[in-house]
Amino acid sequence: MTRCIRLVLLGLAATIAATQASADWRQSPAVKELYEKAKAEGEVTIWGTNGREVDWIPAAFAAEWPGVKVNPLGDNDIAPKIIAETRAGRHAVDVYWSSITGVAPIVQRELPTPVDWSMFGVSGDNTAFDGRMGFTNNIVYVVAYDTRKMSDADMPKTWDELLEPKYKDKMTGSLFLMPRLVSALSIKWGQDKALDFARKLAGDTGILLTRAPRESILQSGERVIAAGEVDTLPKLWAAGGMPVKYVIPAPVVLGQFGATVLAKAPHPSAARLLAGWLASKEGKTAREKGNFEVDYRPGSDHPDAQRIYASGVAVIEDRVQEMEARAALYKKAADILTGQAR
Amino acid sequence: MTDLALPAPRRPRRAARQPSGLDLWGRLVVGAGVALAIYLIAAPLAMLLATAFRGPVEFLPFEPGARWTLGNVVAVYTDPALYERVIPDTLVFVTGSVALSFTIGFGLAWLVERTDLPGREVWFTLILFPLLMPTIVLGIAWIFLMAPKAGWLNLGLRALLGIAGEGPINVFSMGGLIVCQALASVPFVFILLTAALRTMNPGLEEASGASGARPITTFRRVTVPVLLPGILAPFILVCLVTLEQFELPSILGVPAKVSIFSYRILYELNPADGLPNYGGAAAVALPFLVLGIALLALYNRAVRRAERFVTVTGKAYVQRRLRLGRWRVPALLFAGAYVVIGALLPAAILVWASLLGYVPPSAAALKEASLAAYWRLLSDPTFWLAVRNTLIVAGASALIVSVLGGLVGWTLLRLSFPGRTLLDVFSFMSIGIPSVIAGLAVMLLYLTVPIGIYGTFVILIVAYSYRLAISTRLAKAGLMQLHRELEEASAASGARWMSTQARIVLPLLRAPLFSSFVLLFIVGVREFTLPLILHSPDNVVLSVLLWKLFQNGDAPQAAALATFILVLVVPVVALARRGLMRAGG
């Protein structure tokens, strides 16, 4: 109880601080000066991990900062691409947006530059890699279901409930996401339990793990639950008219995404303005409107985030120091889930 | 009737000639073609071989920090699961799907090219449909049709047979995967075999028939042996291409715990953190090269005496078609069954999804149908840029590769020189190089060589043009059926080498070169790995746009774009086919 009250108070304090900061930052002389320089540069190029993550940005940014054109490019392999381009002396990208694991290789090569995120109302605990990455949003792993055939009461409260016989032959899941979920769960459960979960999920539940779009499996009626999705997808499906909702089982598993400014950005001022805006409260609001993505970090004032922390459930966040262990387990989990190993 | 328009006799030139009639201009053209072919393949091939032995995974293969290592190969090949599950599953999958696709593909090619099957041009285009559709669309369509619980075919069969529960068909099984992969591969087999069947002189079959041999005997003793190079080349290519498939196995096979070797490539390129494991992916790809060399050696051994397969000589022949008679209806049913399951139903699902997403068909759902996805697509300037880029890149690369393949094929068959076997192996190896490795090679090469093509559509043309295996094999198989006496007669009449090629060889090689062009054009339109690695806002192509839309979960717009690709490519194929038929008689 005391822990809950402390969390709520901390959340409130952070919200008040962030609100005050974000109300001011666009009016500060430093930001105004930065904007003028950005307008003189005229454009800014941002790379993100896929099209959906960056395609909403040009219109939303132009609405707030007219006169600076945003050129987005979405691609899964931006890390090797940017490393190869930089090695060859080509510097066409200003802002690089990715997960912590996607940013790590470029930080290792010292490609991003530190940014003063406080200019944009972003507190230090919402940054990583010594101020080189500003957090913009999270993904949260969920269980989505067809509301015509299942109800919220039927859904699991914890991830291991997915192994119960009542879900047998009812689930589908992503071959890309499920091993990542299992490796994240190992942080709370330990390796043995996480791998046992993967074995039972793959062997006993009849789950349809595939690279096909899961919405097609739900729509066809072949399965009624999509387990281990990220929250953005069921939100997108529902926005497209699909009768689908989701629950967030415990422990809550978050993935962390953020923006970096490249040291040799051809448009350095526009790059800082864009990255700062993306990490700011205003940028986060625009992101949710444009791509249904939310900031679930402690201190976020988003109602969904506050509900999670108020409930007192364990939350697994992306942490740089845990990534290596998770990667090792990911390989084992993927082998088990795809049938390449027992 | 094939018209061999030999030029009027001229006084033989004094210049020394090879038996092939190769003069100075010929040497220049052949030399330049072979050099360009080697250049296009060398970078990806060298990258593949080197990358397999570079590590650790934290570094790109040629970054400072990377070093030579056997770690990738050891990691992949000491995994016990490889020998217990992956290799056995892969053998069953490849054997099953190649056998089935070859049976169906050969049957269809023979019906279209050698018989009086009605509507042959329409069948030709319809049979190619599955090749035009993105594999993910085919996978989704077959899930809708053959999923054990809710698949429409299963629902129909259960109602018809009065059975309860699931099935009887299960697309999520080894059997289901084999059938689906075979259906997807049939157009590839079909287009390769039509080239061989079209070039074949029917006189031998007719002579066999006139001697009293039954059709089946003629087929076994004449048709198959004469077509050996034309059959073996597609067989080897299809074996290798099937071995590399990971899209349908990852959509339909993994749910059934079917472990396919090539899936490992995808797995290595999608690590939980950090960079893709290019070294691991290249190590997985190495056996494709080894197997390719082994199959090529077998092929060369089987067709060692090329003269045995010559069917087109200086004597004219008439293309006659076998009358199907009472077999016409079964033949139409056979072709129709394939086209319905392989092409029309998936196409119908595609159109449906473009209007309504993945909503199951019903009269009620139809009321919600909307063309909004098409309007959104057509009003997007990026879409029109992608259309332009796709047509240029797919068309230019198909043309370059077909021409180079023809030149390399001719060089391998008509010239004798040191290193000929190496060139043969080299050109064939291109099929064993995964796109992702080729893309990385081209990216690194043109980032280093400052000729200004990085980020433009030209780099895509160059990247797509490494796939010489298909065109070289097709051209070689076609040339084996042409006796060199045709070229010798032309040379003896005083024609220059270029003139002989343009007026005699090229017209007779129309079918294999056309097949090569069409196949490569379609592959170019569908290709998404290379343009994804090399893409910039200026060189976006339709396949990248499609991939993004699928990734974004925008099913209607993705389906609308896939439908547009069909609408774009089908007329190109149909028109090209009609042109070929007119020109060929």
C-alpha cells in the first residue's frame, strides 16, 4: 500500500515537473533561436525502424514547426546501413530513432552526439547513453482477442496463464515478437522458467506461431487470441474496424524507444529540434495521435501508464545492462519456439 | 515455319576466324559481356565467401574490429538440431515440393506449348499469376482456404462429407507446406520448361509416332531424352530456389514445427539485439554454393555431348501441335484446377482484402466494401514514383541479365578457352547468394566507389543484375538445341559475327530469352530485400512500399497495391507473349 502511494506521488510530482517544463520549453529563447537556425537549414532527415514509426512525423512536425521539411525513411536494417554509410564518409541522416538495442551499436561507434534534452522539458531519467538518446515511447506486450468470441474476463492475468488448457488451440502469435517476450520474461522469472514456458507454449498449447499477419488469422476465425503482440498492433486493427481488444498480463513487459542526433548530421539544428520535440510531451502526444504509441515509463502522465503503476504489478523495462543476457536467451527461445530445438 | 533468312553469299573475309565465326567485333562484344557478368557477380560472391568467415557479430564484416574466424561456420554446423531435425525436414520439404511442382509444371508447359489446348495464351498468363503475387499474399490466401478449423475448403468438405471437428486438410503441416510451396513454384518451373519445349523440333516425335511408337513411348524415349538439358537446368534451378525458400516455411511450416534450413538465414538476420548476424547468414548460405557446384557438375556430365540434344539444324521444320482429342476435357480440368487454387482464389482474396481487409466473405460484409484504399494509393505521390522506379529497374535489369546470360551461355557453349569451367561455375553461383548478402555487398561497394549511383535507382539495376544463373542456363539449354552448322553456314557466306547472331541465333533463341526476360522482370517487380537495403526516398520501388504497408498493418491498402502490381504486370506478360507468338509463328 505504502509502495503504491509512493509511486502515485512520484508520478504526480514528475507529471507536474514535466508539465511545467513542457509548457515553457517552446517559448525559451534558446529553442526559438534553434528553430530559426532549423528553418535556415530547411529540412531534416530521420531514419526509424519501420515506415509506420516515422511516416506520421512530417505532417505532425510541420503543424508545430512550419518551415522545416522532414524526410522520413523506415527500414529494419538502419543500424548496419548507417554504420556502413558513416564508414564511407557519407552523412545524410540527422536523427536516428530506434530501440535501446538498436541504438547500442551506433553508440558503440560514437555516431550520436549528446543533446541537452532539458531544453525540451525532458528530464535526465528519460534519457540513456549519457544523454545521447532521448526516450520517446514504449511498446508493451499484450494479449489481443476477438471480442466476438472472447471477453475481458476470459483473458489471462499473467503470462504463464497462457499455458492453461482453456487456451489450447485458440492462440496465434508472432514469430518475431514471441522470442523477444520470452527473453524479457527471463529477467523476472529466471532462464529456466522462461525456457520452460517457451517449451510448453510451443509444445502443448497448439499456438500458431507465424510470420503471417496475425490479424488475418483472427479475422479468418482460425484463432481467437493473438498472444505476445505489441499494443500498437491491436490498436491499429481496432482503428481499422476489427472487433479486437487487448489485456496486459503480468509482469508487464516494456520495450524502450528513443531518438538520437548524429554527430555529423548535415542539419544539426533541425536535428536537435526534431529529436527534442519527439522526446517532449508534445511530441509524445503527437505520436500517440499519429501511431498509437504511448510513453509507459514511470512518471508518464498517460492514463494507461498510471493504471499499470497504480496496480503494483511488476514491470520489466529495457535496460542496457541486461541486453546481453536477454540476447543469449532469445536465441534459445527462438530455437524452441520455431521447432529448431527442443 | 521457321524462316532461316541467310544473307546472300559474300566473298569470305581474310581475317582468321574461330570455328564459331568470332571476328574482332564479336570478340569485343563477348569479352565486354563476360567481363561485365563477372563484375556483377564477383562483389556479392566475394562478400558471401568472406562474410562467412568474418566476426564477431558486433561488427560489420569489413569494419575495423572484425577479424577472420571459423566461429560462424562452427556455430551453424555443430548444432545437433541441424542433423536431427533441420536437415531431415529440409530434405522432405525440398524433395516433396520439387517433385510436385515439376509434375504440375511440366504437365502445364507441355499442354500449353505442344498440344492444341484451347486458349493457350490465356492459360500462359494465368499460370504465371502466383509468381506475380507476393508470397505473403499467397500464404494468407491459402490459410483462408485450407486452415484446419476455419478454412473455406475445409468448411465445404466437412459439410459435404458430414464430418465434424477440424480438417480434413491442414495447411499447417509438412504436407500442407509441400503442396503450397509446389503451387507457388509451378510458374517458375512452367516458364523455364516452356522455353525448352517451344524450341524443340517436333520432327523427332513425329518420326517416332510414324514408326508405330505409342505416345507414352515417344514421350519416354524421344521427348524426355531430347529435352534433357532443357529439363535438367530448370530442375537444378528449382531445387536450389526451393532450398532457399523461407517465406512460406515461416508462415505455414513453423506453426507445424517444420524446421527448414534456410529459415536459419532469417533467424540470423533478426537477432534480439545489435546488428544482424551477417556472418551466420553467410555461413548458412555456403551449402547452397557447394550444392550448386555439385548439381552443376552433374548437369554438365549429363549433357556432356551437346550435339546429342540438337534439334534445330539448317533444315527447316514445322511446329505442329499434338491433338488432344478426347483428352481435351481432362487437360482443361487439370489446368483449371491449378489456376483456380494457385491463382484465381488467391487473386480473389487479394481483391476482397483491398475492399474490406481480412473480413471473411459474406453478403453482409459486401455492403461495407470501399474503394478508399485505391484512392489513397493513387493520390500518394510516392506510389507514382515507385511505379516509375519499378518499371525502370525491373525492365532494365531483366534486359541486362538476359543479354548477358545469352552472351555467357554462347561463350560457354561455342568457345573453348582456359577458365571456361570457372566461368560456368561462376555464373551459376549467383543463384546461391542470398539477396541480403548481395545487397550488403553492393551497398559497401558503391559507398566506397564514388560514382554517384548510391541512393539512385541505378544502384538497384546494378544490384538486381547479379542473378545470371537463370538466363545463362536457359540460353545454354536453348543453344544446345541449335546446331552450330547454322552459324558456320552464315560465316561461310561472309556474314559478320554480329550479323549472324542478330539474324540467325537471336531469332531462334527468342523463346529462352523471352522466358528469361519475363521471369527476371517478375522477380524484379517482386524483389524486396535488395531495394530495402539500398533504398532512399528517391529510389523507392513498389515492393518496398508493399512491404511497408503490410508491416503497418494496413491490409486494404497493401492488398490494393498488390492488386495494382498484378494489373501492371499481367498485360506486360500477355503482350510480350503475344508478340513472341506472332514473331515465332
